[in-house]
Amino acid sequence: MEIDEKNTIELKKIRDLQKSFDNNMRILESHIAESITNKEKLDSIKRDLKEANDKFIEAERYLDELKVDLENTKIK
């Protein structure tokens, strides 16, 4: 009887460990998926910022050229 009780207790502990492991694996998978999503979002933001920076540099260059043109017009 004592051996059966001990085996039953051990089996219950193993089942509890398995449930805990499965739950932790689901949490880990969720965190990994969230990390991948966040990395993709950051990469997208990085691309958008680079594009915006390129456009800003282009606009700044255009304004500098316009300023030079205006200064040259005033001199004439």
C-alpha cells in the first residue's frame, strides 16, 4: 500500500512538472514571437527614419540652393 501511495504521489509530481513545463514553454514561445514582432517593427521604424532623413537632407540641400539663388538675385 505504501509503495502505491508513493508511486501515486511521484506520478502526480511528474504530471505537475509536465504541466508547469508546458505552461512555461507556451510563455517562452509567446515571448519569442513578441520579440520577433518587436524586432520587425524596429527595423521598419529604422527604414522609415532613414527615408525621412534622406528626404530632409534633400530638402535642406534644395533650400541652400534656393538661398544662394536669392542672394545672387539681390546682387544683380
